[in-house]
Amino acid sequence: MNELDKIPVRQELSVAEGNVKRSNPLANVFDELVRFCQSRSMFMLHYCTGCGAIELPPAMTSRFDMERLGIQPMVTPRQADILLITGYVSVKTLKRIILTYEQMPSPKYVIGICSCTVNGGMYWQSYATAKVLKEYLPVDIYIAGCMPRPEAVISGLRDLMGDIKSGRADNWKRYFQNYDHYLGNQQKLFGEDWQTPTDIIAEAEHYGLMTDQTLGEHTALLQKHQQPLEALEFSLGEKREKIQGENPREKNNE
Amino acid sequence: MRPENYEAIKQPPSNEFELNFGPNHPGIEGNYAFRVKLNGDEVLSARADAGYLHRGFEKLMEGRLWIQNIALVPRICVPDPVPMEVCYSLAIEELCGLEIPERAMWLRVMQLEMSRLAAHLFAFGGHAATTGMYTPMFWGVADRDLILDRFEELTGGRVYSIYNIPGGVRRDMPDGFLDRLGTLLDYLDSRLPDYDSLFFRNQVFIKRARDVGAMTQEQALKWGVTGPNLRATGLAFDVRRDDPYLVYDKIDFDIVTEPGGDALSRNLVRRAELKQSIRILRQIIKHLPSVKGAVRCPIPNPLAWNVPAGETYTRVESSKGELAYYVVSNGGDKPYRVHVRGPSSMHAVQVLEKLAVGSRLEDVAQIMFSLDACPPEVDR
């Protein structure tokens, strides 16, 4: 038998853990190459969730020029790597943020900009905002300040680039590994029938990231309330009103 | 052959459909959404979906001291924060009967006009981006940043300055500030012809924006439109001239109007206001050194400040339109009620819903940017 045949052709490069013994000696080299490329081509989702977004146009355009670091805005979550949470998140926005985050392909990174994402900031007593972002999503980098200057934003993004390159930025795995915890916090805020059209548990199985904390009482609640996905109906007039009255998922989206 | 009990299900016409436009959409300004009903790419009806940025400002302000709210108010409108501080401070001064020193008034007007310049540069840059022209956006943002540098020098903050407090301004300006501001104004003045040839007189823009989102003067008055959007329908109304506050009655400037009422006219009004703001700032640079004295009048201990009972309504002209505060005090150390009359809540909800009908889908973003609506101010 040829020595080369023993080497597996396909390696799951992106989900390999550091302590796993690799049969292919080149796999670690590939891993590093992939991580280097990932850190140098980050697509940032174009979603202005709060007031910190006003410092992003200067950071993106000619004066501070984020694009020289390979960071570019991207319009759809399906093609984005970074989710920037720029400032306070109201409860209504947080639902959209979670849905957006779950739609993004892994590996994905969350950056919390402004003090409001850290502890509620100025709006610590507001009835309408979610205070601590990391209870709902795994956050990779926080950039504090109200609001952080473009230099601070770029410095934070550079920190993230370093983390990706060295393989430390793996917080996206924690969402799959501790899904029950995150879902529990989401259910506490949105009500126990909260659900998104994405299937995180199936994805966790696909990535091989199932742990003891992935499933639990909250995911059991989710499966109890979850309804089969219906085809989106762009219906008008009377029919639409009828559906709105019946469909509990419509209520969630408000 | 159909069965006897066959009944055709009535379906809506298949050429009509609904689209969610925003909140995660590059054509929308800030965190805001629309539900548009379309026939092809013609908009049949539009429904605004606001509330993504709601923080409950008016409730928050009832729970904080009068002076603490100064840090809160500029967050209501992010691109143009100074009028928020000034208007709130004016309300408290009116309730307390404070006479602020003249130098503070001039410093406030200087900031207001700098803020207007920055906001207009940002607004037309955004509008250019929605019509596919990214160069004016890059130029506008870069030139706005130079104004933010001057703000940082004067107040310590790039965007949120928190420089105006009840009784005046926090501190006097640094040495040589007016010279540097004059240099900046010369630079901005020299850029205006470039903007004209790149954007405002560009046939690409004119053909895209003419007759898009047009409204008549009667409609504008009925819908509560104010500011540059109202002046674009031909009515010369400006709070700075018609209900002068601070020292605007000592300053010489023109109220610019355009007859069209469409997206093009609204942008041309903003373009002319850039020129007027530069003119006002030049007069301030000339006049300010001759105004001597303190920049703030003595106020009681701000942590135990009981503002006399009463109610007041103050208004200023922000870059978006008429901004007003209705403040009620019951004699306590906190406001009893603060109501913010933000111009964008009219522009972004009721006006935009009506103007979008009959336009094409690609123009909805353009109409929103031409109205210069500011979503955080809509939701508050």
C-alpha cells in the first residue's frame, strides 16, 4: 500500500480543535493559511443597529480607510463574516440581530461597539433596550466608548484580525456548544414561544459541535412550540388579515 | 372536466407582491424599515415600520436630573446633535429666567451652523450613494470629518459634544480657534464648485431626481413638513428668521427656496444652505472677538437644582427641520414631562409613505435620503 493513500483526502479544516491529533502533517499549515486568508478578507454586514454607526462612514471612507485592511461592507448576511452591533439594541432590533446572526455562515464574528452593548450604557434604565449583548450572542470583541472614534473601531478590528489569525476567535462555536443558555436568555426576553426559521441544533450536529449544553430545557421548549416552516405567502387583502390573526409567528415578527 | 362542487380560489393578482425594505438594507437610512406593495417595480403602497431604535427617551428624561439630561438629548438625533442640546438648554433657561451672556449666544450659533454644515454634507453624500454615485459620498464624509475635527478641538467630542449647558456653554474656545475655522471655511467654500460639477449639476443626478417624490406647498403644510423640505416647495419659512432665537436677528443671511418640491429641489436647497452657513460662520468669525465677557451665567448647584414650576415650548431650526421641546416642570429636580417635536417623525413616516406611492422601487431610498429623515429621531 502506498504511503500516500493513508493520508485522508478531505480534512475538516475549519472546525479542527487544537488538541486533536491530525493525521495529515500539512493540515496545520493549511489551517494557518486558511486563517490568514480569513483574517484578511472580512466582510462586514451593512446593518446600522444604533448610533455608533455614524462613525462607520468615516472609518470606511478615504480618511481612515478600512478597506486597506480588507474589511468591506456587505449587504447580505449570507455573505458576511462580521456582525457589527453599533450601539444600543432595542428588543425589536435584537430579534432581527439574532435572526441575522443565525443566517450568517460560520465562522462568524460579533463585535459590540459602544458602551451600550457592554452594560446598557446611557440606557441602563430604559424599558425598551436589551442591556448586555453577550447574554444573547457570543461577542468576540467589545469596543467601548460613546461613541468610539474611527481609530478605535479600526484598532478593535485589527485585534479581531489577530485573534482570527492565531485561532483564538472561536466564539461562534460557543453559540452551538451552549445554545441552550443563549436560547434561555432569548426566551426570557421574548417569551417562551420565541423561535427563528433557522435550525441551530441541526447545524451544531453538522459542525460536530454538540455538547451537553447544546440541548436542555429551553431547546425542549423550542421544539414544543416550533411549527413546521410554511412557505412564505405574499398574500394581499382579506387573506392576509386572516393569516395574521391565526399565525403565532406573525406575532413574533412585530 | 371539473367536478360539480369545484370553486375557483380567488387569488390576488399575481403581479402584485409585497417586499420588506429594511431594516438591514443598504438603501435605508439607519435602522428603519418599509413594507412596500409593488406592481412590477411600481410602488402601490408603503407602510413605515419604525421602532427599531426606540429607547423611550421621554420617559428616561423624567427619571434624571435636569443637568443629567444634557448628556442624553444629543443622542436623539445622531447626525445633527447640537440643536438638541441648544433647544433643551433654551427651555430650561426660559423656565428659570436665566439671561445667558452674549458671548455664549454667539458660541452657540457658531456650533449650530457648524453642525448644520456637517449634517448637510452627510445628507447629500448619502443621497448621492443611493443614486449610484459614490464619489460625492466619499467627499462629503471626508469634508464632514474636518468639521468634526474643529468640534473636537472646541468641545472635546467628535460627534456628541455636550458643550451647551443651561446658562451658557462649558468653556471658552481655545486660542486661534477662529483662524483654523476660517481656514476650514475657505477650504469648504473652494469645494462647493467641485460638488456642483460632480453632483448638483450632474445630468445623471438631475435626471434621476427631477419630479421624484414631489409634493405641493399645500400638501407640505398639511403634512407638517418643515425645514429644507418645506423651503423646497417654495415657502420661505425658517425659524431662524421668523422666530429668532439667540443672535440670529443680528446675522445677515438669506432664506433659500426652490419651487419644485421634488428630490432635486430639496438637494438644491441644502446646497444653497451650505453657502449660507459658511456666510453666517464668516460673520461670526468677524464679530465674535469683539464680544467680551463670560461664557456662562451663574447657575445653582446642578445636582440640587429645582427648576421653577411652569411649562415652555422652545423651537430651533435644525438641519432636518423645526425642532422643538415642550418641557413641563413641577418645581422638582427632575423634569415632569419632556416632549420632543422631532422633524423627522413627520418626514419619515407620514410624508414618505405618501410620496413613495406611484414612484419606482429604486426611488424609495432616494426619496428617504432627500427628505433627510433621521430614524433615531423618529423612534426616540
